[in-house]
Amino acid sequence: MAKFTVLIWVLLGLWTDVVLGVENGQEAPYRIHTLFSVECQNYFDWQTVGLMHSFKKAGQPGPITRLLSCTEEEKKNYRGMHLAPTFEVPSMSRHPRTGDWYPAINKPAGIVHWLKNSKDADNVDWVVILDADMIIRGPITPWELGAEKGKPVAAYYGYLVGCDNILAHLHTNHPELCDKVGGLLAMHIDDLRALAPMWLSKTEEVREDRAHWATNITGDIYGQGWISEMYGYSFGAAEVGLRHKINDNLMIYPGYTPREGFQPILLHYGLPFSVGNWSFSKLEHHEDGIVYDCGRLFPEPPYPREVKLMESDPNKRRGLFLSIECINTLNEGLLLQHAANGCSKPKWSKYLSFLKSKTFAELTKPKLLTPNSIKTETANEQQVIDEPQKPHPKIHTIFSTECTPYFDWQTVGLVHSFHLSGQPGNITRLLSCTDEDLKRYAGHDLAPTHYVPSMSRHPLTGDWYPAINKPAAVLHWLNHANIDAEFIVILDADMILRGPITPWEFKAARGRPVSTPYDYLIGCDNVLAKLHTSHPEACDKVGGVIIMHIEDLRKFAMLWLHKTEEVRADKSHYATNITGDIYESGWISEMYGYSFGAAELQLRHLISREILIYPGYVPEPGVKYRVFHYGLEFKVGNWSFDKANWRDADMVNKCWAKFPDLPDPSTLDRTDEDVLQRDLLSIECGKTLNEALLLHHKKRNCPDPNSLSNSNEDTAKEAVSSRKFGWIDVSNTVRTDPVPVKHSQESSLPAATDGLFGSFRFWVIVLWAVSGLGFVAVMFTVFLGRKSKGTKGKSYRSKRRSSYSGFLDMNGRERLLHNAESSL
């Protein structure tokens, strides 16, 4: 009886705890719902398969719902309704009011619709919001993460710099409450109800604020307002007074190294990642119907035993294991989905056997939260550090130029884009000049500069080959500069940076540089490589952008120079079918010098096609290229640009010089999406160059072009008049160099004039008046006799000399002004 009484009291105590917990808003929150937002596309279908499979595999509690945003037209051909429990929401990809194309807005719009129209939303306490491109490794339970009502848990998005500047002040009344968060969100349903409408409206607000899309304001490396939805969330949360518990340990990007002692339970494969020579980028599968293609999987990654041999550091090795776990889980989900679709059993393979093995099951069993992983920080307690394990290595960016106007305007463009891009570290121009060139050179202040002796004319052979200055300059810099960076990024001057190029994102490491493909270097595959390197099999067809560890560069630079000299001297193998050089002039010897020098050290490159694009080329869908390389002519409609046509144009020293105005993007033909995206990128490149020149001229304090006298018509008339009198103001003459003469170019080069003597017509009238008076004086002397004639003649000659000396003085002043302008 006593035992029974004790049992009754225990049960009553537990019941009391539950009741009190409910009253305090801290009840055992068993009702949890997971949401993710997608659209009716193959791209989201394979992501859905991966997320749904990992949801079941991880043992995530509660139901999951896919918020599917589709137009009625899209739904007619959509095949994936069976892939997940689905709640259909109207598509807002094309905004119904503004017409703006912005698919990311479907996330907050879909959540608002679900809250208003789904019965599930009335039967839930906690909501976990994920992105489709995620793999769940273990249960995500908000109460275990420390989420409270009014205090959601979220992952850290450190690049949302707009929380700290004018953007937050413009878009929320509480900028001090703006948290840099996103990715993983776990919050109470009441908080979500308060937040969701504000999330949507703030997204619209930021998206429409085009005046503040710049990278230095938003942190968006593309400056296109693409992360407006993320700011919509942060500003909306600030507006309703939500402060987040920020956890930077729960979610990790595959390819990143996890912090020691932490167990990520969410993989976000939003960025490209690689393991050895294998790599994966979701953007390469934008139109991939792999869900409906029986038996087809993503390329298999290395096996665990192979990964163990790649990396000795246990924590970095753990990061590689996370990368292969991500893709293997995706492939396992695809296998199961193919079976559910009615596909026949696939043929046996080693990889399929591995996916069904106990080893794989053990590696991917649900992960439980560790004490370290559930530690959170509120934004007002401690600044969260955006580092995967330790501070990122220092970077230094370099590029090589010569003392010519051609390289000066390229320098202005590259340095301007460097500052806009958010590229970490410093930038240095390697300036190759002769002593004579330096005496005349006026562009010393265009960039931080390391001066290098010119090798354009080879000191031993006399060969004229300016391209050799690149490896020679890098070698000189290494030997003469104090360099504290661990990684060096090498660019060409004719490039525009669109975003940061970092070794941690593109997976560069010591012994493993990263570069971009130069497929036309066919000499890597033929006799040329066999002649010039002892390891032709290690010859990579790369160039353009290089990310290399400083120690690799120190070993490699001398070989780069020597191999360049060697290939340049091998004139018997200049033929196009051997080198790929269509001019057969040995002009790309420096590129082969790089590839052969790297092969000699067996430096194998990670080759990325997502770093660089030539304007005028059609971009791959979804790829966010980091660099424009405008080495080739490109066109948009009737507008075109070829850097070679501006070889002698002094765009830097001539006030307000700029390139021809580009077409308005709104006028482009939008019937072909590939052509549209190609042209938009071309316009962006040209526009950035002109913006750079405009800022440069402003910094030089060039006179206001609106205040300069004389229209083009007046200038033409004055030039005609001046020729009649035997002199021409050279600042208005057409140059004889091969620069394309277009109206936009001509009007962008206004000539400065003397405010006092600025009108030719005034002086012509004065001259004719004086001449007329002189004629009258001559006639007058005829009638007054010799004595009077002599006196007045003397006066006449004096007046005449005075008149012409005034004219000549004016001409001298015009020349003086022109010379002064040229020296600016």
C-alpha cells in the first residue's frame, strides 16, 4: 500500500511538472514540423530526394512538408508530385506587382501561405526550416538546441554585412537587433506567425532597393540583390524583436574542415567541394533529370580507405569523410527513389555494393548532438567568429603590367574591381619598365607597385617578347619583397574581379594549386611536352587565374621563367598543330612555360570552370563566375569592345575618357535566356571598366565636364577657322592611332579651354577689325603727305605689331594650357 501511495505521488508530481511547464511556455514540445521550399524543376527534385532520404535516415522527429511553388503552366508537365509530402503554394518567382524575377522570394511567400492555409500549422509547436540542398545527419530538435519562445536558433551567416551599416538603418526600426543568420532555423510557431509576413515584406523592400545592392553594402559579391531574402529574414526578425541563439557548429559546408570536438548534424552543399581529383557542384546539375533516369547516379567519390591515405591530419580527414558522406547519401536516396519509380534492379557494381554495405550504414548512422555542438551564443553576448577551425590563411593578389597607357587603363579597372569584390588581403602590381620608360611614366599612383626591370627585350638573346615579364616579375617580387601571405593569387591585368577568389573555397593547398582551363594548350598532349618536361603526363592545360601556396611558388617561379625562355627559343615547334597558337609566332610560350614548369615539379592543379569567363561567352546556368577576362572581342548587338583597339588610347590621363556607352539592359532581347545572360555579363564587364575610369577621373579632380565651353559643332567650326590662320589646337585633332572613333568616345573626351581666350570667333573679329583700321590708316597717310604719312605709318606699324603679338600670345597660352592638361 505504501509503495502504491508513493507511485501515485510520483505520477502526480510528473503531471504537475507538465502542467506548470505548459503555463510557463516550456512544455515538452513533442509537436515539431520540418519545412523546406522548392520549385517545379529537376534541379530541386534531386535535392528533394536527398533531403527526404536523409530526413528518414537521421530519425528527424515529426512530419516534413515540401512547400512547392509552381505556376499552373509548370504543373502541367511536372513529374515530381510523389517525391515528398507536399503543400502547393502559388509561385511568386515573377512578382505579381513589380514583374521582378526573383525565385528566392518563394521561401517566405510559401511559409506565409502554409501558415494561413494548412491545418498542420494549427497542430505544431516548433518548426524547423531547412533548404533543399541539405543532408540531415541527426535529429534537429529545437528544445535540445536551446531554442525558446522569442529566441530561435539559427546558423551564422557572417557575410550579411548589411546588418552593420546603412542597409539595416534603412529597412528596420531596430538595426541593433539585426542578426547575421540563416540556413538552419528552429523556432516556436508563435514566433514564426509574427515573423513570416514581415519576412516577406522586408524581402520585397530590400529587393526593390537597387540603390543599395552594392557589394560593400550587402556583402553580395555579385551586387545583384540575390540575397535580399536573407536580409528580409534578418530585418523582419529585428522588426518583431526576435534575438537568435546563434550556433556555428550544427551546419557545415562539405569541403570545410569541422572544428575539433564538434559534430555537425547538417550538411549544406551550396558550394562546390572536392576530394582529391573528384569534385561536385550542384550548379553543374541545374537541369539534371537524374531522379527519372533509371540507374544513373552522381559520379562516385573516393572510397573511405582511399580518403584515409589522402590526408594525415585527423580533423582534415574528418572533413573529407563528411564530403563523401554527403554525395553517398544523395546517391543512396536516388537508388531508393529509382526503385520506387519502378526502375529495374541496377546491375551489380563495386560502388552499389558499398552503398548497401554495413560499413556505409555504420558511417552514416544518425549522429547525436555533442555538448559542444549545442553551445549557442546570442549576438549581444559575444561576437561569433566566422571560421571553420582557425583563421583563414593570408592571401596576396598580384598582376603584371608594363609602363604603357594600354596597361594603365587595365590597371584602373582591375584595382577598382578588386576593392568591390571583397577579395581578402592586398594587391600588388608588378610593373616592368626600362629606365627610360620610368623617366616618362606618370602612372605610379594607380596601384600599390613593385618595380621590376623589363625583360621585353631579352638581355641575352635580344628577342622581343614582353609576355616573359610575367614570370620574370613574379620571380623578382619573390626575391625582393617581404611577403607574409600563405597563398598567392595571380591574375592578368585585363581582368575584372566579380567576387573573392580564395584558397579555402576552391580547395587550394600546398602541393595542389588551383587554376582555370586553357584547353587550347594542345602542346601538353604532343611532342612539345615531351621535349620540354620530363613529366609530360603531369602537364595541365591551365592559366589565367592561379591560386598557389607561397612555398610552391618559390620553388616554381624560376622554372616558369626558364621554361618560357626554352619554349620561346624552340622556333621549330611554333606550328599551330603543335602549340595551338593560330599565329604560329610563339606568343603563348609563357603559358607553356607555366604548364611545363609546374609539370617538372609535378604540381597537379585543381581545375575549376567556375572562376573565369570571357565576356561574350554563354555562361553555364547558375554559375557565379568570379572573374571576367576580356582578352577577346565581345559584342552586344551593334556595340562591341576589343581591348586591342585601345592599345594607344590614353584613357587614364585624358580627363573624362571612357569607353563607348553600353546598351541599356532593359533593351535586350529576352527570348533566348542563354543569349540574355551572355549579354548581361558583357554589359557588366564594360560598365565596370567605365565606372572605374569615372572614379579615377574624379579622384584626379578633373574639371566638371558640364562647365567646359564649346559644343562639338563649335569645336568643328573653330578648327576650320584655325586652319585658315595656319595653326590648329592639337587637343581637338583626330589621332592617327588605331583607336575606333565613335561618337560616344569622342564626346567622352572633352577638351579643356581657356576661359579668357576661349572663342575663336572673337579673335577673328578682332583681327579683321584691326586689319580694316590699318587699311583706313594707309589711305589716310596718302592724303596727308610724307611727314604725316611717316608718323602715322610708324603708329600703324606699332599698332599692327601689337595686334599680332596679342594673337601670338593667345596661341602660346592655348599651347601652355594643352601641355598642362596633358601632364595631369
